[in-house]
Amino acid sequence: MTTLTHNYKRVYVWSLVVRFFHWTTAFSTIILIITGFIIADPPAIDQNVEAANSYWFGYVRAIHLITAFILVAVVIFRIYWAFVGNRFANWRNFIPFNSKGLSNIWHVIKVDILLMPDKDHNLSDISIGHNYLAAFSYFLMTILFFLQAATGFALMSQTSDFWFTESFSWVLKLFGGDILTRYIHHFSTWLFMTFVVIHVYLVLYHDYVEGRGEASSMISGYKFVRAERFDFYNNKKKKAEKKLKEKSEKKDK
């Protein structure tokens, strides 16, 4: 039995800003899920104590709201970073409506999810940053996040006199009251939990199968990329430059 070995280069992919966003989002999501379930179904704590002397539930709501504010601020900054960050953080990666993006999405579904054989192995199908399916799923989750935030602030507006939360009271009118708004907010939480489970599984799967440092890259910022890929892109770049040169020479003639 022969064992294939490959040469890898260490490539800086995830900038400090992206890594900060990732871990802030991860910890904020965990806090929001825990406090959210407590708010949805409060446990019977300090039953023999007067409500005026026990404010633990108020602290839970405060932690939930403050964490939501932090996460909204971080997500807004990440959207800004999608326009000024490096090419791995660029917004174009998250909206893959081109032939390359759609082809990569199909490849990921076929090989990584359905575990079908990769007969025509192509280095360009292995993304250095996010693959297009993952990136597009982040785009969809961002939209869901803003729906989650809007419904959450709308529910808070009923018991808060803070101008920011009160500005979302129109959401309650949009959904015909707090019952449907609460259902949407709660159901979105389950979608986020499902996404987290799938996300962690795929990261560990890619790390184990491909050995490219998927998990550790969100700590160090570095991933490992096969050396042949650099040759592939360098040759592709040279061909493109040659074509441009030939076109410019024809125009000059």
C-alpha cells in the first residue's frame, strides 16, 4: 500500500479582526442561547424569597440584552470589514452568484456532505479561505441574525424605556403582537443551534480529512495549503498577464 505525501505552505488567511469577530460571536451566541432559554422558561429559584429581594431574573435579562448589543455592534463592524479586509474576508466570497461559486457549492455538497467520490480532483475546488457553501451559509445566517435581533429588541421594548429597544416596537405590529414575534425569536434560536452543530462538525471533519489546520486557524490565523496550488495559481496568473500583454500589443499595432 502506497502513502501519498504532499508539501504544504503555511499561509496567513484569517486576520486578527476576523478571528476576534469569530470568537466574540461564538461566546456571545452561547451566552444568548443559555440566557434565552432561562428567560423563555424561568426555573423556580428562591421561591420563599420576596420578589423585591431577589433580582436574579433581572440580571439574566440584563446579560441577555447587553450581549445582544455587543453582538449587533460586532456584526455591523464585520460587515464594514467585508469591504476593507483582505480577500478572504471580502463580501464577494459570501454572495457566490457566479459560475465558480456555484460550481464550488456543488462540489462541497457532493464530496463533503454526500461523501461522493471526487473523481476529477481539482486543486481549485479546495478553498483556501471559506468554501463558497460555507460563506453563503454565513450570509444567510447574518440575515437570520438581524431578524433575531429585531424580534428580540421588539420584545424588550414592552418593558424597557430605552430609546433603542423602543424603536423596534413596530416589529410587534408587523407580526400582529408579541406571540408570533416570540415564536419567531425562539425558532430562530433553534436554527442557530443547528447551524453551530453543523459548523463545528464540518470544521473538525475538514481538519481531520484534509489536515489543513481548519480548527487551529481561527487561533493562529494560519492554514496549510498544498504547494502545488501556488504553482497552479502562478501559472494561471502568468497566462492572464500574457493575454493582456498580447491584447495591448495588438492595440498598439
